[in-house]
Amino acid sequence: MKRWQSLLLGVVVSVATLAYALRGVELDKLGGELANGRYVYVVPALVLVFVGLALRAVRWQALLNGRIAVMHSFHILNVSYFFNGFLPLRLGEVARAFLATRLQPPIAVFTSLSSVVVERLIDVIAVVILIIFAITIAPVTREIEAAARVSGIIAVAGTLLLAFFAARPAVAHRLVALIVRLIPALEGFHVRELADRVLDGIAPLGSLRGAAAAFGWTAIAWVSSVAATFVLMYVFYEQPRWNAALLMTSIASLAIALPAVPGSVGPFEAAMVLGLTVGGMADAANPQQQARAVACAVLIHVISTGSYAFLGVIGLAQEHISLGEVMRSARQITARPKKETVPASVE
């Protein structure tokens, strides 16, 4: 899909999801909810957001077998979230891979990107578990159950496959050699070298200790995220519900994967409102409750994107690189011709 087509699709998705989130909402009621919020709860929520990001940095360090210092992991991760939040086409992951190549010793691009794939698969499994917890507290719609089931099956299957290849790299090498023999044209794409980089990135899943660390840090990080959402609900709700916080967090994490305008404006708000509705905190037929749900969604979105922007800028300063340089390098990596020989530090 061409870039302009992707951007157009993102605009369409954002408009459609915003229309869903704002249906029946009166602007004066929305303004009233925002004006009367108890914003003192933002402070502990910000602490929980910071803790969650720090835990994810420790997880990425574990996935890279400790080859990156925690502070570098934290700053680079925040830069990638900053990019993903404000730029289209998920350039944040490429920016993360580029910044890792500047470390001493450098980490190869495909090693970093492979660790990102592992992160995403583990996160999807975590999301499914959150929805299961929400279901045990209160029933949800069949559509959400079905989506969680399908996502969970795909994530578990993908993680098991990666763990198998990580534990038995010789099997992966034989498979790649077979594919190259069947399709000789692939030889020019350096697929054997790329396979080595990918196996390097998923290596921690090949051991019980590495897998336990990845899943353990993931679990703690998601607990922090859910807790932050729950605390922010107190800004507008007297008695928040844990099932709503679980659903809001899990649905939003899936929704931001949709193509949308920078910042995931639209899908994020729609996911938050859906989570509050399914969680019994909002009624689409009640304008006041709907306005409160949108106000809560807007606040959480502002807190998350604002945190990413603030910590991302700090990360750029700590890594001694400018925003423009990271953007140019990330675009060069994505635009590099596939047959071009790639330097060892970036391969």
C-alpha cells in the first residue's frame, strides 16, 4: 500500500472511530465533565505510568540478553513510544532499532526488530489474560470474547514457534537453507545473515530463564498499566470498577494497532468508551454518562501521549541525538533497497 493510501486509510479510521466515541455526546456536558474532574489523581497515575515504562525497559534489556544498559533501554524505548505516538507508519520501532545500533557494542537492526516482535506477541497474550480476568469479574460481549480468543491463539502459536526456533537454531538454519535452495533468487537478499540476526533477537525465548524473565516483567508492567487506568478513572468516577479498567487497557492496546492519524486519535477514544460501556460504567443512551466516558478517554489519552512526549524528548537528549537525525535514519532504513548490502552494525 502506498504511503498516501495508508494515510488516507488512517484518516478514515480515525473519523469513523471518533464518530463512534462521540455519538450522542453534547459538547457542553463534555466540557462540564472536564471542568469538574478531580485532577489530584493524575499525580499517582503519572507515577504508575513511569513505573510501567521502566518495567518495559527492563523487559527489553532481558530480551536482548543484557547487552543494553537499563538506562539506555529506558531512554530508547521512550523515544520509540514518542515516535509511535506522533508519527504515522509505526516509525518508532525502526527508530528504536536505529538507536540500538549506536550503542557500544552496537546491536544489529534485525536483532532489535526481532525482540520487538517477541514483545508484541507476549503483550497480546497479556491482553487476552486481562480480558479473561475482566470476564471473571463481569460478563462481556461475545464479540470481545471472540476477538480475545482469536488474538490469543495467534499470539500463543507465534510465541511457541519463535521459542522452538530459539531453542533449536539448527532447525531454523536448515529450514532457511531449504527455502534458499527452492528459491535461489533469495540468495541475493542475504537471508542466511538476516536469519542469524533474527535468531539472535529471539534467543532469550529458547531458555526457561529467559522466557520467565520476559513473561514476568510483562506481567508486572501490565499490572502497573491497569492500575494507572484505574486511578485515572477516579478523576471522573466515585467508584471505578476493575473490570472496566481491565477492558479499557486491553481494548486500547489492540485499537492503537489500527491505521489512524498520528496519536491514534479516534481508535484510542473509541476503545476507552467501549471498555467503559462494556464494563458497566457508561450507557450509550445516557448523554451524561456518555460525556463522562469521553472525558475519561480524552484525559487518559492526553496523559499517555504527554508522558511519551516528555520522556521521549528526555530520551533524545540522553542519547545525544536530535529528533531530525532519528527521523532521517529511520526513513533511510525503511527505504533501503532490499538487495543493497547492509553494514554489519545495521544489518
